[in-house]
Amino acid sequence: MYRASYDGSNKKVMWQEMWRHEFEDALERDPVVIVPVGSVEQHGPHCPMDVDISAPFYMAVAVAQRVDDFPVIVAPPVWSGFTHYNMGFPGTINLRLETFQNLLADIFRSIYANGFKRIISVNGHGGNAAPCRAVSWQVAEENIFTLSFSWWDMVDKELREWSATNEGVGHAGEWETAVQLHLREHLVDKSRIDSDVTGTRPFSDELSFAEFAERRRDTKKDTGIMGDAFAASAEKGARIFELACERLEKLVREYHELPVREYREFGSHCI
């Protein structure tokens, strides 16, 4: 006997694992699709290359598994990102800006063409943040409304308040290492953990808004780290991960309740 995928038992949450009739069933109940976005790039000497994919992916799956009263589907992660400034370290795979943006836009278009109108992209790589937002604005003109943000946007205040070094998300520092210790401790080489809090911002504090489009000089020791990975712990990672999941779930539920937007519902572009 057929059992709906989203009845709270034995449900699937990953797009690529679903059968066609499960998509048809989901479309009848105002589904939300989450697209995890990341990159493959160096994360210091101690973390794996897929740090920026794993965090938003695990958050998306956790939230999808928690919501039983309507469908939440996790799209295949966008694993490649815009990260040319990490190419000096082995292991990094970079997409040109236009390639990355075209890829993401086509994924949004495909999801929308399948009938899914509520789309959230959760990014895990700093270099993708502005491109992701630009794509979100681009496809809105095509009537495809997406929510686009980075996972640390959901917990930025707590990242700094709970940090041992007043650190934001950093790069392979306190928080990214902590989340990895929580999610996949076996992939963190603790013998190689390091710290680099000697950022070399080119301008004075009151001019910190001025940044070059390049981050290779943000660390002096050439560790590939921005922050203090020694301050990381699995307990910290669990705390910030759980808070991010709570807020993502709240967003998903509120988004589900909103009516679907229409770009030209008020008339032409100029009205």
C-alpha cells in the first residue's frame, strides 16, 4: 500500500532519492525546497575541503527531517563555488564567477519549472555570498522568488558573543572547525590545528568598508586559516549548529505560510 513520503515515518528529504509520484504528492502541499551551496577549497591544514558544503547541507537535512506537516526537500548540494583566492593551496576547485552564477540560476529555474515556488538557498562559502544574492535578484524578474543567505547570517550575533576571540565565522578558525568537530570529528586532523588572528586589513578601522576583491593576504602565516582553531570544540559546534537549525526551521515554516509571490502582480516593471 502506498504511503506518502511526508506522513512523518520513513520519509525521504533528498531530491535525488525521490520517486516521481512523491514529487507530485509534495507539490499539492506547498513544499519548500532548500538548496545547499558551498565550495571545495582549502580549509587550513586540519579541515577537509568540503567544509563549506557540509554545514549548510547538514542543516538543511536536519530541518527537513524535523518538519512533518508539509514537505521540505533538500536539493542536491551545489558543491563548486567562486573561490579563486584559495587556488594557491592544493585541493581547491574554482568556478569562474559567470559559471557559478549561471549554474545556480539554472538550478533555480529547474526547480521552479518543476512546480516548486518556495526556494531557499543556504550558502556556506564566503566568496559565494554576493554572487548568490545577485542570482536571487536576477531570477526574481523571471518570477522565481528565492531566499538567499549564508548560514552564519542566521547566528551572527551569537557567533561573536560565544567566541573566545570575538570571531565571526572566519575560515577554518574557531567556528568552522567547531562545526566540523560536531558533525564529522573524524575528518579533523587535530594534530595540525593552528591559529592565525593576524589579519592584514589594508585600511584603518574607520575605513574597513573598503576591501580589495582578494583575500590571500588576510593571513600572515600562510596557514590558510582566518581565526583561532585552537578555540574550537565539538560542544561549541553543536551549540551553534542547533541554533542555526532552529532559525532555519522557523524561516521554513513562516515561508510555507506566505502566499506565492508574482513579479508582475501589480502590473509592468515600472509600477
